[in-house]
Amino acid sequence: MAVLNLRSLAGGRILRGSQPFGMDTAATADFLERHGIKRVVDLRSEYERAIVPWQLANGSMSKAPVELVENPLDPRTASDGLQSIRTAEDLGELYLGWVRTRPDWVAESLRPAAHGKRTLIHCSLGKDRTGVVSALALLASGAGHAAVIADYAASTAALPTMLKTMAAAWRLAVPEVPEEAFSPSLMLLQSPEAAMEYFLDRFGLEFGSAADYLRDAGLSGSELDGLRRR
């Protein structure tokens, strides 16, 4: 298996992707070395990590140690319930709730890459929590809204495979989870352009620029320069 939904941002300093589906220590070491990853920022909750854990072998199988940074965000944070996500606008509002209540989480997600470390940032599917962090990284590096929206919507092509793979992993660990919980018809499991459009429009109205937001969240001027560097 593999990390799915994988692509690079910020001049290659950031890789965004899914959780490590079915990877043992050898496959993990090969993946990290092949992509030159020095740090992994895992945005999943402890519960999610227990179902699909990282199998790091910082020793004989790894030429250079890779730091695993656990920076969790429960997706239900600042939400009335994930079951209430029925429209693209609802999904965008969910994302806004995260940045409103957890600016520290956003800043800590980007800090390794801001220091020049080639960093993999991921959650479960690599589209929501990862999508929000990636959007702010792109904005901070000078990308326009069209590029941010295109990057977010690029997850759509990977979702059918990821949902099948994730459903299989969860059914082994939590058999009582119903099959419909992984239905691609659920808005929560989609990646529509309109959700990111909604998020970006309202983010700009509330916070101004991504650089201003990240500075207020705790990133220094030199760290912001690190995100902008090509």
C-alpha cells in the first residue's frame, strides 16, 4: 500500500497526502527516503492514528532519522456535528471553524517546512485538515485563489480509491462502523471547488492575508520568508 493523494507545494518543501495505508517499516522507510522527507506532521487524532499507525524505523532501515510531529485536530472541533455537513458551503464553514479556533494548530503544522525541512503533512484522506493547512501555505507563498482551489479539488480523483482503502482498514479495527459512513455521496467525503471558494472568500474578509494570519498565529518573519522561498 502507500500514502495516497500525494503532491508537492511550496517549491517542494511540503508534500501533502493521506495517511500511510498498509505500510510496514520497510515500505515506510523506502517511501520516506525516496521522497527525501525529513519530518512528518500528522494531523490525525490519537484514535485515528491507532487505526492506521506510522511504522517508523529510525535505525537500520533509515539512513537519516525522520521526526514524527503529532499535531492533532479532531475534525469535530468548532462544529455542530459532522453529520450536519450537507453542502459545499457547510464544508467551507467547517474549515473556517478550524482556523478561527486553532490558529496555533495551523502555525505548528507549517513550522517544519518554514524551517526548510522537506515535510509531509497529512491527515486521514489528505483533503480537509491537510487541505486547510495547504491552502494557507499556498497563499503565504504567493499563490492566487485559482491555484489554491485547483490544488484542493485535485483530491477528487484520488477519493474513490482512498475511501475503499480506508473503509477496509476501519472495518478491521472498528467492525461496527456502517458501510455508508464511507459513501462518496457524503459531502464530508467530497472535495468540491465551491467549498474552498467559500473558505477563501470568508477567510479574506475575516483575517486579511494568510501572512497576517500566520504571523498572528505565531510564525516569525523569517519563518514566513521560509514558506515564500522558491
